[in-house]
Amino acid sequence: MNDTNLPIVVVSNIVKRFYNRKPGTIGRNSWVIEALKGVSLQIRRGEIVSVVGESGCGKSTLAKSIALLLRPDTGTISINGTATNSLSRNDLRSLGQKIHLIFQDPYSSLNPRLSAGDIIMEPLIIQKVGSRGDRINSVVHALSDVGLRPSDFNKYPHQFSGGQRQRIAIARALVSNPDLIIADEPLSALDVSIQSQIINLLMDLKKKRNLTYLFISHDLSVVSHVADKVIVMYKGHIIESGPAESVFRTPLHPYTNLLISSTPELGKNKRKLCAQRVVDIELGNDKNFACLFYKHCHKASEICHFQTPSPDSESFLTDEHWAKCHFPGHVQPKMQNSS
């Protein structure tokens, strides 16, 4: 029996690198892309933990690492108290069966040659759960839970709308009663009119089945309504983490404040930020500074240039809400004497 107080996932200081070669070269790797740079987090049972940040910040790499689809180069990932670093491929596969993903594109994630029922049944077949009759009953139950009919069992993906395909993907994630569901941008490929229906479905299923979600999104207006905890990523680092209400009400890191301010619904009461400033962040190169956000921060001081920020007593708003910043939202930089 699982201890409800034990985190489902504990990620400790993981680093993930990808290697690229220059066109036309043979042999050794030419350069390295470090997608995750010492990331640590916990996901507790029954939580909705949301990871936010711009494209390329490492959100999806983190999700795939937690789903055991990628092995980190260094650091540890523990699932239900079991460290995964030294596990064999078979043991990893067995442990990973308790984690299921909902992908961004509901069409490309479904096999067009299989019926909806067979797609949903796949995890049960792989895990060798029950007889075929038991599996069919589980699939029918999952179809009903996501708002589809038993008669949809024998239809193929092309016979469904985009929203219905995402419901099939959700049913496939549900059918084996996973400990954790990772939803990687599950709304971005859907029409706006359908997005709210899928969000409501995910929230209803959470209550009905006591689900735990890792919710990856760039849409802060959605995150603010569904998340219990928010993790903000920037260039492979977690730069702020805390309860959702606290993060949106009192963002500590200037980058988090910029994200919120640039989201119309969330930033309507905040100062206006020019579009060029957001573009500068996308194109900026911060490798020469100890703080990655140095070039774009209105609070930047000399210490930000030479000393890497880390959570300390000043960077905490509460015990659970912190930011990697020398001058978080509630701390003003000291005026330097000019002589």
C-alpha cells in the first residue's frame, strides 16, 4: 500500500545533455546542449504540479525524464521511493507503467491503424492485466469516464474530432490506474472552444479518481485555475517554485513577473511591458553572467553579474515559495554609493 505522505516523484539535481554535430563533420561531438541544469522537485500524491516557461526552457525534457523515457546524465529520479539510476531496462519499464503521458497532438499520438478501443487497451496488454474480457470492461469504463460512448470502441481516430481524440488519449492514460499522469501541453493543439471542456474533464477525473498530474503548459491563464503548485523554468533551471496562489499573487522572480504581466488576463492590473523586451529575452545570450536573467532584469546589480543566485533566507516568501534571485519580489536592491 502506498504511503500518501510519500512523494510519488522525487527529482534531485538532474542534468540532461544533448549532443549535436556540425554539418559535414565525422567523429567527436561538436557542441553540447544542456537542457536540464541541476533540476530538483517533488510531486506529492493528489497534487497538480504545473511547469511553466517559454519554449526551449526544458519543460518537455523534464517531463520525459520523469516518465523514464530519458535517462539523466547526472542526478537521481525516485518513483514511489525507488531510485531509478541503477535499475535494469525491464525494471524501468515495470516502474514506468505507473506513469502515463497525455501528448500535445492528439492525432499523431494515436495509431491510425488501431480502433479507439484497441488504443486504450494497449497499456493493459503490455502489462498483461486480466483476461481480454476484463480489459474490454476496463476500456468501456474509461470511455465512459472521458465522455465517450461504448459504441466508439470500434471507431478509428480519423472518425473523431480533435477534442474526442484527446479524450481517447486521456482514457488510454487512465485505463491502468497510474500513480501519475503527465500532461504535456494537452490543450495547445485544440480549438479554444474545446480547451475548457478538456480542462474541466481533467479536473473532474482528478476528483473522481484522486489523480496526480504533472501539467506542462505555457498558458498561465489555465495554470492559474488548475495548479496547486507552480514551477517556473528558464533556460534549463528552476528559478521559482511555490503554491500557485502565492506565485501568481506575489511573483518573486522578475522573469515570473514578466510572464504574468505578458498574459493579458493575468497581467491586466500590472504595468505594461513593451513587446521588444520579450523579444530581447528570447534572443539574449546570458552566458557571461552569473545570473541568467541579468541582461533583462530591472533590479540587476553588481552581485548578479558575479555571483549565481540561490535560494536563501531572503529569497523565501514562505517556507514553500522561493526564487533563485538576489533581489526577489519583496526585497529591494541596496543603493550603491557613488563616489
